[in-house]
Amino acid sequence: MTTRGGEVVPRTVPPKAREATSESPVCHVRTSSAVADPAAQADLVAERRGS
């Protein structure tokens, strides 16, 4: 779990949040190769949020 802006973000990103995050160009570039693998994409998104 990661605290972001006083909000607890679960390791597994909800589909809706993942869709919203994929709108970001940087995130899209990082996850474009993992689009076929939702689990890997969620990990990348969570890693990005944690940094």
C-alpha cells in the first residue's frame, strides 16, 4: 500500500483508475509493452505512483 496525498492507494490498481492513468503519455510509454498483461501494467502504475 502506498500513501499518496493522504489517500491510501492499493497495490492492485482498480480498472477505472488504470484507465485514467493510461491517459498520461509518460505512463502510456512505460506500460505500452504491458498492455496485454494487466497485472504487469498495474505493477508499473503502482511503481510510478510510489515514486
